[in-house]
Amino acid sequence: MTEKLQKVLANHGIGSRREMERWIEQGRISVDGTVAKLGDRVDATAQIRVDGHILSRSNEEPVCRVLMYNKPEGELCTRIDPEGRSTVFDRLPAISQGRWIAVGRLDINTSGLLLFTNDGEMANRLMHPRCKVEREYAVRIFGDVSAKSLQILKKGVMLEDGMAKFNTIKPRPSTDDESMNNWFNVTLEEGRNREVRRLWESQDCQVSRLIRVRYGPVELQKRLPQGAWVELPLSEVNALRHIVQLPAEDESMVDERQTKLDHARLSRMRRSVKKHKIRKERVHQRRQF
């Protein structure tokens, strides 16, 4: 039995399949002493090295874990930024096996729900277009939007990278009669770069705020502070696994009763986020001088 090298690496939590393909192309992976190439397949006896370090091939599979993170605007979806700016990985908890893999990306000016997992196969399926995992966004548009524009956005628009459309567009009532902004909740089944913004811009609509509020069956907890994370209980992890046709997990690292955001826990989260923000600002100021 052999499997594609990038799939084996992803299953060990090294990164997503796409990321592993890039690493293979960059010559960072070797198999039995030979630099690997795209298309290589390996069996259970192959010795795999990542950046010169042997990959443990133990039969013990790590427990599938998923984090819900409330991304603030201004953070980058990258592991390390050369300029020292904040990234979405800065405050994630330590993990004993593998590493956290971001399920998709949000651009620097977009906030809201971002999922992380240590299961590379699940991350790959959740991101893959063929699985058609629905994403939902709350969008604030400056100015009025015509009924014709809404019809076009649901029918489909030809962007530079192909046809795109919203599955649903639901107006949200404004709380300010004099406001020039209009809120909509939109859904789509792809995660192309800046796709939501580009769709609205195709109708000359200016997006003034964009928040992801749902990914598949998982909704952003409304009380979760920006910059904070919470680990999902087994029921929600298995809901994600179900929609991408992966077998259910029977173990979890968290107690479902401990996932509720009570007042004391929220206070600790806010203090931790504030301390981290102050620390990053000080580091950034020192780099400037």
C-alpha cells in the first residue's frame, strides 16, 4: 500500500496538502535519502525527512482537534511576518504533535471566524472546492444597492479567475435610519482570494466591513472576543468531519461542558488579548528604531 507523499505529510499535521506540494517543489522533503519530487508515493517503511529532520511514522494517530479563532482586522494569515506584524498564529496554544493548520485564509482587512486544525486531511477537504463547504459573511456596503445588482450577484459574475456568485443574499435591517451603510449576509461555496469583495466591487459597491460568521456547520460564537480562541467540542469536530466524509472521532481533548464562555473566562480572554496587543506594539516600535 502506497500513498501520495503530500497526503502522508498532511495527515501527520505538518501542513495542508497544497503547502506540502510547495515544500516538495522547494526540495525540503526527502524519502530514503533522495530528494522527493511531486508525484512520489511512499509506503509505511519509507524514511521521510522534512528539512533534514526525520518524520515520526508511529501508528498512533493524534486526536483530531479544531480551534475557533475570532480574527481581528489587521492580522495576517501567515506564520511569520518579516516586518514583525501580528499574525493569526501568534496566540494559538502549543500542540504536542504536528502543528496548527489554518482552514483557508482571511485577508488583512477581514475579521471573524477562522478555523485551525491539526488534521491535514480534514483541512484539505474543508478548503477543496469539490466539497462545496458553505461560508457565510456579514458585509457592510456603503450606499444603496439596486435590486438588479443583487440579482446579478446571485446569477453569477465573470471575474478574472472564472465565474462566481453568491448562493444567498439576505439584507439585514439597519439600526440607524440616517446611516449610509447597508448590511447583508451572503453565502458562497468557494474560498478564492478576496472573492466576496471582488463580487461586490463588480457592481460598483464599496465594502466597508467584512466579517466571516460561519464555516460549514460551525458558527462564530458571538461572545468570543476578537483575538481569542476556543477549542471545539467533539460534537462540532465530528460535524465538520461528517460534511467532508471523514470518519467520526471518538476522543477529544476538551470537555464539552467546559466550552461555554462564562463571565470569568471571557474576562481572562480579554486580558490575555490586551496584553498580547501591548507586547506586539512594543516589539513593533523597537523594530522601527
